[in-house]
Amino acid sequence: MERLMPSEIPAALAASIVNPATYADPPKINAAFAEIRRNYPFAKARVEGFDPFWVASRHADVIAIETQPDIFLNGAGSNNLAPRSSVDMVKAATGENNLIRTLVTVDGAEHKALRKIGFPAFTPKALKALEADIRDIAREYVDRFVENAPHSDFVEDIALNYPLRVVMSLLGVPAEDEPFMLRLTQEIFAADDPDLNRSKTEVTPEQRLAAVSAVMKDLEDYFGKVTKEARERPTEGLNSLIANARIDGEYLTDRQLMGYYIIAATAGHDTTSNTVSSAMWALAERPELLAELQEHPDRIDGFVEESVRWASAVKTFMRTAVEDAEIAGQQVKSGDWIMLSYHSASQDEDVYPDPFTFDITRPRRKQIAFGTGPHACIGQHLARMEMRVLWEELLPRLDSVRLAGEPKLFKSNFVVGPKTLPIEFSVR
């Protein structure tokens, strides 16, 4: 039998980090990446049905790749970890490597121009003016939550709907359309999970792609109407800003336009929702943490930051090399596909001592879960503000909180968070 070289991950281990179900089992996925960081820190994975890909599992290697955007591109190959058959079907259907054309799937001048459209709305200064409105939304949900004591599924009662309301209000989406947006978001990011996907069954890669394509069609139909209305009657909402944006004097193409809407309307709340619920999970298991945050509310920022690392809601993104390069002593060739594991990088022992301890004193400057370089999350300041404001409103009203059942994570190798979080709590 041919001996595996250190540059190649053993087949079973490689298959585990592709399998969506592994990400729904924290001990299993954490152990898998701990072994990879220890023995195969930048190595190639070969999994049946997938093109071979390198796995960047360490903090430094993820940063090295993300800060060389001219060599490692988002759009030169599939930006998501997907089977070869799905990648081929997307290319046949769109003529491109990704199903939608958006900030996270383009590079260079186009990425810079698209990012410039929305960036002014997401600066700390711009968001400061919205804090009072966001706090009002948080109080509404906290009041309702407290009234329902002592039992809650925190995902359903706060984590899903509070960030959704914030983002939809920024976009200008009416409240009556929020359930529609929430359902479609879940069907996109939990396409592999039979509890949340469109068919409510286990799916093949081909069925998964067909279902996600159908969701995209629903979103495109919705935002097509939004565009028409926003161009006829512009408003200050982000949707109107997108609809009326121009690059080199021309409106965005249909694919650019729909991609912008979709990423703002879906990714804008899903990752925050997952992080908020993961933070409550951490609180429910650590009564001393609730007491500490109530005694020292100035530590809420640290709690938010550790929640972002702890959840690492976006598990993976892919990059494609367009030049030969060296990463961690390995020779990467032009055309090679690379997984950036934010999940693993957020647990890198060389950066985060004792990474499986929830520690609100960790340095913020080392955060990787929002990405880095030109593709760093455009909405990260909004996400931090939403979480900080929620905890500032909720924590002073809690007397105790504990788990009242087993939380469940949804199955995905892309974006992951709790789908149920049963808690029992008392209020002051």
C-alpha cells in the first residue's frame, strides 16, 4: 500500500470535513480539524466526487491566502465546497463558476466597485446613527422573550427574528415579507438539512443544486419588483441604493444586481443569528459568565468577540490559485482549489491558547471569523452592534439561564448554527 505523504490528508479524515453532518456534531468536527492542524496543517484532500483541494487549517495560512487576492481568487473556481457534478451544472447553467454573482464571488476591479456601493452604509459612523432604532428592535424582542419565561427555544424566539428585523429594516423590506425572507434564507444555507431545506428530505448534490436554484428564482422574482419600484420611486433604503447604483455610468447587470440583493438579504442576518444563538448556548452552560457580564457590562464587547470566534458561523470558503505560489512550504499550482477553514483557524492553538475554552478576554485583533483582506465581511460592524445592543438589553433582565434540552445544529459545510436551543430561564 502506498504510504500517504504529510502533504495529503487521510481519506476518511478528508471525507469528514466535507460531510455536512460532521459540522452538526461539534466534538467530531473539532477533533477532525485538531488532527489536521497537528499533522496535516496545509495539505491536500481527495474526496470521492470532489475535485482535489488544499485545506488551509491554520490562522496564518488563511490570512496569507486572503491577503494575496491577485493570486488566490474567489471567482476563478467555485467559491463554495461543492461536488464536481454540482460545479459542472452551475457552469453549464450560468456560464460562470458560481450560482450567483456577488461580492464574495468576484475579484479585482469588479469587487472593488461593487463593495463601494454598499460600504458607506456599513461604516461605524453610519451605523452609529442607527443604534437607537436597533435598540428599539432589541427591546421589543427582549420584552416578548421575558414575558414568555421560563421556557424558550432561543433560536425561534430571538436569534432568528431579531437580526432579520434589523437587516430588513435597513434594506427597506416591509415587515410582512420577513417570514418569506427567513424561509428562503434557511433553504439556501441549510440546503443539506432535511429539517430546513425546501424538500424536507435528504438530498443528492443534484437535488440540492436544483432546490437552491429554485430559491434563487423566488428571490430574483421578488427583487425584480423591488428594482422596478425603487427606480420609479427611490428611497433611502439599501435596496433602493442597490437598485439605482451604477458602475461606469451603467446600472448593475442583472446578475450583479440580484447577487447584491441576495447576499444582503440572506447573509446579512443568517450569520448573526447563528452567532447570537451560539452565544446564548455558551451562557446557558456557564452560570458564572452571566454573573460576570452583569457585574461588568463593559465586558460585553469581549463576550461578542468571543462569540464570533466560538461560533465561526461561516465554516468554509474556497479560493482558486491563478499563479504558482508557496503556502506553508507547499507548492500550490495555478488552477489548484483551496479550502479556507475559518472554523479551524478560529481554533488554532498557536493563536488562541486553550481554544475550546470560552474566554471573553481574548484579543480582538486576532479575529478571523469575519475574514480578512479585501473580502472581509462588509457587515461585520453591523453584526457586532446588533449583538452588543441585544446583550445590553437582555442580560440585566436575566436572573438565571440553563439548557432545557439538547441543542441541535443544522447540517452544512458552509454556514452553520443552532436550529434549536431549548432553555429555561428566570428573570429579575
